[in-house]
Amino acid sequence: MTDFSSDSASIPTSDTWTTQQVTRLFFLAITTYFLAQLALRLILGGALETDEAEMLLMTPGLRWGYGPQLPLYNWLQTVLFSVFGETLFALSLLKNLLLWSTYALLFVGLRAFVPARVAALTALSLFLIPDIAWEAERATTHSNMLLATISASIAAFLWALKTGHLRHWALFGLALGLGGIAKYNFWAIPVGLVLASLSIEHVRRSLLSMRALIAPIIAAVVVAGPYVWMFKNPDLALSSVGKMDLSEAAHSLIPEGVPLYFQGIAALLILPALVAVILWIASRKRSASVDTRWPAILFLRAGAILAVIGLATVWLAEVGHITPRWLLPIVLPVVIGLFLHLSPRLSRRAALGYLTTLCLFAVLVFVGLTFDRYKDGARRDLDFEPLAQFIEEMNLPEDTLIVADFYIGGNLAHIRPDWNIRPDLPANAKSEQTKQILLLSRTAGKGSHMSKLASQVGWPFADHVDYGEELQITLPFLHGERTLPVRLLYGTSQ
């Protein structure tokens, strides 16, 4: 057990009733919120978002790997599908369970060293990150698993530092392993935490104990199966590397990804930073009710270290494209550190104002999601039934292989679950034996050679196919004037 007695941030025991009250209120708030989000998704209904539709195509059972994404989310979704069927409820339930777990596990972890009030105010600060409050609820799936495993890792790590018990280091190893099969960028978190811990003397002593060695051993065992699968199936596992647009041209002084990197960091941090500045102004003359200096420093240093490593990676690899959510493992420690520093200084009035602001943001998220469902051109508003009926009228053989992107293919699978539909991932259809194929594409015009899709997915008969005339159907959006053209090309192998 590590001695942190020099830091007065240990859990207070003089006001147990208040601690229990805050804890109950925190869990009541996050549970109510995510139950309401689950209900809203079911009420709004409509088509599936791209990531939701992906799950209809990428959950054929429990496998070591499925494609470019790591398998943990697919495993859990497969289990829920087996219980609730391939329904919108099963899709939305997992997404919201993971988001609930993100807040809950972070709160539990912070309680190792700070009072319930500080832990609650800090955990709720994640809601200020747009990609967590908005995008994670609206669209993403695997990123939600990333968030949950980050919180699990932080919780296990902090309790391992607090107690030094072997079971907590073992839980840290389990959390690392699960994070390692959730998203690739998860590995930034243990790197940041470990490097930051080595810079703090009393934390370094605990980290370098023999008991801590159980963590990487357990993590290696957990990730072994999926990583061996990746090694054996590089065509599938690496099929999305192109999203980063790695440069193969002559080196430039400042790669395109560098400004995108700073823009992504800014987009994720601007709202938490703005709220933090306001809270600092409101509380700058108040002393902290509890000392949270070293936990705050730990997270802020972790974020700073990861920011430097991230920038160096983008620069040296000449990454040309960055999506802000890829940077969440960098931003989360920064936000946690900021609010660990600020929360103990907040007066009752300032804390109430902060919570009121969060409630206002929550209402705006509900309103925004409702608008996003019915706006002109919304993905959830597209009607896929005409496409299904059009294909049925083609009178194709029952074993025809249908190849489409995640959005079209997953939504078709949702309303026609018995059809043989594969996503347009490289080598994804190499085991198919059917000699009929129907290719679907949203790409405009006829110059993109749809027939190349058959070779792209590894269909064994792609080199000897007679294709018919290319067809097109225009799908309507139910609450707008826009339409979506979908091209169809049917072929039979000789």
C-alpha cells in the first residue's frame, strides 16, 4: 500500500451521509439521463446511422476479428442481439450502457483520492466535450467502447495506486486488455498515465512495485487472440488505414495533418476550457476544500505528454486526415485534470451554476437530436423500403450476394434480415461460394466502374462475371425534399 498521507486528498469520513447523498444523486442523474436517451432513440426511430448499420453486418457471431475495427464492441453487440434480436433497442442499449459506464467508472476511480462531491463534478465535466455529449450519442459505437475502457483503466489504476493490492493491479491489467481490443488509440492512455506517474516521486514508487507487473501480463493475455487474428488477416485488419491519408509524396515542412491536429484538439477542448475559465474567475479567491494537487497534476501531465507524442506522430508520419474523436485519449486527461483542480474551490453557488449549465446542455442535446432526426437529408430519415422492394422485383436467386457500404447494407439487413449482405471491405467476401452478385453504390455517375467492387471484396468469381445493365433508384427522405440515388449492378459468374 502506497502512503499518500502527505496529500490531504484522501476520502473524508466525517460526513458519511453527505458522501452517500452525493453518490446516490450522481448515479440517479446519469441513469435517468441515459434511460431518457434510450427512450428518445426508440421514439424517434427511423433508419440506422452508419455505425449502427455497421453492427448489422459485422456481428455474424463471436470471432477473433471482424474487420478494421477491434472486436470488443462487436462481441457485446452480438450478445445483446442474441437476447433482444437485431433491433434498434439492442443497438441503443449498448451505446448508452457504455456511456453510462464512462461516467460511473470515472467517478468510482476518482473516489480513491477525492471526496464524492469533487469526483462527481469532475466526472460530469466529460459532458462538456462535444464528441462525448453529442457525437457519441448520435452516431458512434466503437468510440463509446473506447470511452468506457478509458474510464475503467483510470479507475483501476487509481485504486491500484491507493491500495497497492494485487487485485487492483490485476483489474488494471484486465481494463488495459479490454481497452486494447476496443480501439487502437486506447493505448495512448496507459502510456500517458505511466509516463506522468514516473514524474511524481511517491506515485513512481507504487508504479514500480513488483505487484504492478501483473497488469501487462493480464493485458497481453486478453489481447492475444484478436491481435493474432490481425496478424493473420492484414487485408481486413488494415482496410481502414487509408482514412488517415498517410502521405507517400515528397515530404513537406508542415504536413496537412498538423493544422488538423490543432483544430481537433481545439474543437474538443473549447467548451470545457470556456467553462473552466468562468469557474476559475468565480472561485479564484477561494481556497480548496481538499487538496487535489497531485491527482490534477497527474492527469494534466498525462495530457501534455500525449499531446506532444500525438503531434510528433502526425508530423513524422505525415498524416493528412484527422477526425477529432481520434484525439479523445489526449483530451480526456486534460479535462479531468482541469476540473480536479477547480472543483474543490467551487462555492455552493458556483457548483449549482455549473450543474445548471450541464442541465442546459443536456436539454440542448435532446433538442438537437430530435432536430437531427427530421432535418432535410438526415441519415435517419431515409426510407430504405423502396430499395428493398426494387431488389425483390428483380427476382434474383435467393443466394445472391449483395455488396454495399455499411449505411446501405446495414439498413437493408435491418429490414430484410434473411438476405446475404456483405460490406464493401477488402477481402470480406473471399469465402463466398454463390455465383450471383448484386453491387450497390451511392457514388454518382456511371464512370466509377462498380464492377471493381466484386474484386475489392475478394469475391472468388470476380474475374469471370457477366454484368447486366446498370440500374438506378432514387430513395426519398421522409421529411424533406432531398433524395438519394442508389446504383445497382447485377452479375452472374460463368
